[in-house]
Amino acid sequence: MLGKQAYEQAFGERNVKWGLQARRIEETAVWVLPNPSGLNRASLAELVEAYQVLNRSLDVPTEGD
């Protein structure tokens, strides 16, 4: 999901952290990531880090691998 507020409203949870959530939807992992729009409250560094963590968890090959 993009945005903590969207996740909190959808699932009635508070104080959500970026990243992988304990909640699952059936067998699907749920991630909360900053919305990349210019209207979010996340800094560029937070945005980059959150998406890098997701990318590493997926074990996606990067250019040159």
C-alpha cells in the first residue's frame, strides 16, 4: 500500500511503520511504502530507503548482476 494513512484507514491500525507488516492478506505479504507523489510527508531519503528494502526482499537482480 502506498501511504501510512491509507493503510491505517483500511485496517484500523495506528502508528504504522514503513515496510513489511505483520498483517497478511491470505498468503500475500503486505508492505506499506511512502507514496512517491510530491504531496507525501516522507523525505527523499526515507522514500529511497523504503523502496530499497522492498527491492532487496524480492531478491530482484540489479543491472550488472
